[in-house]
Amino acid sequence: MRKITTILLSLTLLSLWSCGNSKERETKSNEDLKTEVSHQDISGVDFYAESKDNTWKLSITFDGKLVFTDTKNDIQFMAENNEKVVAQGADIVNITAESKTHVIRVNIDIAECMRNGRKVNIMIRKTNEKNGLDYEGCGYYRGTPQLHDIWAIHEINGRAIDAKQFPKELPHFEFNLVTKQMSGFAGCNQVNGNLNFEYNKMIIEPLSSTKMYCGETSTIENEILNILRSKPIYSYNKLILTLESTEGSITLKKVD
């Protein structure tokens, strides 16, 4: 009888040990499946947004990588690519991305929020569920990193510009993405202003300048200033920067 009891006790302990190991393996397996995601350094981010209490954060890089994290609801989302639709003439941006576990939709409005930001709405849900979580906050475009430099005027409205047309030197401007400031020389006067972005537009406001008059040079300078003040669309190709709006276009070359 004592022998039978010993055998039964041994079998019970073996069963409990096997069950414990199975659960441990299952837990470890689930942990392995959960991939930690992190937001890229801000220098490579095109648009970012976060909640006031820092519980959720969104970042979208220039090459399309989208990362969303929510520490409160334990959500970590990352997609290497996204689908972007821009409302024609409105610059309202709608972005959709999908991972193995979640689907996310991001709406970036033109409505302003604090500190020259843009209102952003986010919806995220599990791929096998209809309902999800909604978020609302304030986000910011940072501008292409290559803009962070000094640029000299090359063409205005298709006309080549020569240094001889100006009393001192070619008009040139520095776009500082760290301080969010623009400063430079417009041909006759020194200029400066706050620098912000709206999707593919550059916003310099208020744009201030000194009040010198330089004859014919002032006419060229006014063309430049009118374009800079008109929230021009910017495009970058190698070492050439183009600013274009209804007021005209400016082509600039990076200063060596």
C-alpha cells in the first residue's frame, strides 16, 4: 500500500512539473513573438505627434516608416510602408498602414493646434476586429533634413541670377531645422523669420527685413520676398532646392 502511494505521489509531482514547464515555454514563446518597437531619432522624422501625458506617440519617417506606441494600452505598432492620400488643394493627409496584428489610420488636418502644429486623428484596431481605439492630438512636420543648410539664389522665375546684379553678394538664406528659424540676405536687406512646415509647404512667418532701398535690386528682392511669404511648395533634388507658389518660383543651390 505504501509503495502504491509513493508511485501515485511521484506521478502527481511529475505531472505538475510538466505542466509548469509547458506554461513556462508558452509564456516564453509569447514573449518571443512580441517585438519591441522604437521611434527613430527625430532627425529622420517627417511628422511626429504625441499626447499631452506622453502615453502615446506617432512618428512617420521620410521613407514611409510609421511607428505608433501606446504605453497605457500596451500597443506597439510598426509598418515599413504606408499608403498616403492627399486631398487635392487642401493638404489634408490620410495615411493607412498595416502590420501582422493591427491596422492604423492617420488623418493630418490643416487645422492648427498649439505652437503651429497640425491637428491629428488616429484610429488603430486589431486586424481581426471591427472596433478599435481613437486618439486625437497635435502633430508637427519637420521638413526634409537636407534643408538644414545655407542656400544661394540661382534662378528667379526661370531667369538666371548673377552676383553683379546685387551691390554686395548673391541673396542667400539659412534654414535651421533645429531652431526653426530662417535668416539671410535677400539682395538688399537682411531677413529673418520663424520656420515651419505643412506637408510639402514651407511657412516663414512673420518674415521681417531691414528697410534699405537699393534701386533696381529692390525690385528683384521684392520678387524673392513675395515668394517666401506665400507659403511656397518646396522640393529638393540633389543640391537644388526649389520654392514655388502662385507668386512665382525660386531655385537655390547649396552653398559649399
